Amino acid sequence: MSNSAIRLSEADLRAVAEYAALSALPALAIFERDRPDDLRARAAIQAARSFASGGSRSKSLRDSAWAAQRAAIEARDEGVARGL
């Protein structure tokens, strides 16, 4: 059986992080309209953009991504995205 894992260079990871951050901006506007005091999604986008711009790949980057995922799940469960 062959190993089908895709290996990305750090430059590739930075490009993916920048693309993901830019792609998340339209959803961020909707999220913040309904949850203006929840900073987790914005923090994750800022962390991704910081990494994309040359920042370190750190635990705080991963932690912010997980926190944003939890925020998205909570918002979904509360029906925030119904207006889409």
C-alpha cells in the first residue's frame, strides 16, 4: 500500500494559511454581526495571516484555530448562520 500523505513545504503552508484567512473574511462579517463579543474567529484569522506573513508555526496558532472551530460550532448550534 502506498503512502498517500501530501507533504507541504513551509512556503506551501503559508500560502494555504493566507488563502484560508482571506476566504474566511466574508463569514467573519456574518459571525461578528451576530456575536460581536466573541473574538475567537477574528483571532484565528489574525494568527493565520501572521503565520502566512512569516510568523512562527506555534501552539498558539493551533489553539486559535481550535477555538475558532468551537466558536463556529456554537454559532451553528445557535442558528447564527441561518441568514446565509
